[in-house]
Amino acid sequence: MLKILDRYILKKFLGTFFFIVILMAMLAVVVDFAEKIEDFAKPDGPKSSEIIFDYYLNFMPYITSLLFPLYALIAVIYFTSRLAANSEIIAMIGNGINFYRLLYPYMIGALIISGIHFCANHFVFPVANKSRTKFENTYIWKHNFQGPTDNIHIFSAKNEEIYIQHYSRSDSTAHNFSLMRYDNTGLNRFFILNAQRIKLIKYPNKWRMFNYNIRHVNGINEKIVKGSQMDTVINLKSADLAIRDNLKDAMSSGELVKYVKEEKSKGSGMVVPFQVEYYRRTADPFSIIVLTIIGLAISSRKMRGGMGWHLVLGMLISALYIFMGKFSMTFSTHAGLPPVIGAWVPNIIFSVVAIYLLLKAQK
């Protein structure tokens, strides 16, 4: 049961948090609009309705989802510092309320916010991101592709291997292309196709081959077919060779799991960012609980200088948290750190910091 004091603190926590969310979302829109106004003003740029409804109505949930934990920390520091400055926390403790009992309404507020964030991360924000990423890829980031362009090895199907020496994303052309099919043992090749060059002529997987030769192997018998040009369907899509940087943002968690499974079966090396994104969607909501404890521990003490020093400490902790999160995720993407570890390292470290600060807090 929530007592009057619990309701008082919880109301201030949630009210301050959602006020900060709305305020910072509006500020983010202004800053983003100033940055992208040149792209919007181009002759082939978007219509006003597209900017408002396709982009910014979906941009606000996206930027909010990334900064939810930091908004929670700022909210806790802001209203708790005011309580401390007005000697309300001293009065609470002086009337026999244990300091750790004060955690109760804070934890309820943190669980409410983290629950909203968890559901939104996995089910709501990816839907909103579909329109936003489509808009960005059309008008803003037209060439935001990632993936290897040289010496590409993938399995396009079971017992079917593809090798490409070089792939040009600008015109969807692959040079020195080879396709090999194996029997059920996976050891013997019975079909080998080599082409000097192939070009995508119809999405998703109709290609034109130039200067090709095909070898059909049946035991000791072999048949070779050569030609200068041929159109054919290959189990290879341009999306298998070059993916958008923001593709993962528009995928639901179920789609991320399915995509990672399919890409692993092809031997693709571009699955780690998608795994990191999947684990991040769960790690971020948990960080709200950790940062709420830190915010209470550092702002419950009445300090000379008031709220200013508390906010400075909060901004410093926020900067460290963001830096550590980016650092660990980069390690996962490029240095072999397991994705689940990369997503959870900041929470593990800051959980230790939260416990230490809570034990040292003024009681």
C-alpha cells in the first residue's frame, strides 16, 4: 500500500520525468531541424507533410527511447535536490523514516518508467522507426550502407556458396563472381558458375551475367557451358551485400532474432550490430533503476550551492554512462566482445557505483 509520503514522492518523480521528456523532445526537434534544414530545402526534398508526419512525429519517440534512462536520472536529481534544499528529507528522517525506506516510492517510479521503456523498445518504437528510417534513407542519408565490399563469402542456401571479389554498391555490380553447389555431403561440387561480372537488373534477385562459364560435374563426367551474357535468378539479394546503417532501428525484436538467425546460416559477418541492438533494448530499461538509485544517493544530501552541484554531478554521470555504453558496444561490434556483455557492461559497473553511493549517502 502506498502511504501519503510515497504518493507525494511518486507524483513528483513521474511528473518531473514526463515534463523533462516533453521538453527535451521539443528541444531535440529544434536542434535536428536546424541541422537538416538544407536537406529539407533542396528542390527534390520532402514535402512539409512528410517532414511533420513521416519524420518528426516518429523522430521524437526515437530520440526519447535513446535518452529515457538519462531523463530519469535528471528527474530524480531535480526534484530530490529541491526536497533536500527545503529540508524535507531531513524532516522525513528526523521523524523516524529510515533512509532506505525512501527508496520504496523511487523504485516504484523507476519500475513504472522502465516497464514502459521495455515494452516501447521491443514493440512500439520499432514500428515508429519504419517511417522515420524510410524518410532518412530517401532524403537525408542516401548512402548510409555498411558491409564488406571485397572478398565476400556467403552461403545463399543450404549447400550453396557464393564468392564475390568486389561489390560496387553504387550500381549493384559484382566482379569476379562464383556460385558453387554441393551435394548432400557438403564435400563434392556438382555445379560451378563463374562470371567476370554480374549486375542487378530487377529487384530483388534477377541478375545479368557477363562472360560466364558453367561447369556441370557428374562423377568423372563434366559439361561446360560458356556465354557472353545471360539473365538469370540467383538466390542473392542486394540487401545481402549492403544493408542500411539504420535497418536495425526499424526491426521489432522478433524480426531481429529472425534476421540474425538467417544471416548466421549464410555465414554473414554483419549480425553483431543487430545482436547488440536486441540486448540494448532490455539493458536500457534496467539502467533506469540503477540511475534512479544513483540520483537519490547524490541529491538527497543538502549541499552548499544547492541544486547546481547535484545537476553537475548528474551530467557527469550521464556523460560517463553514455561514453561507457558507446565504448562497450563498439568493442562488441569490432573487437569480438560478446554482444550481451557489450550491452550490459555499463549496467554492471554502474550497479556497483549505485550500491557504493547508496551506502555512503547521508542518512
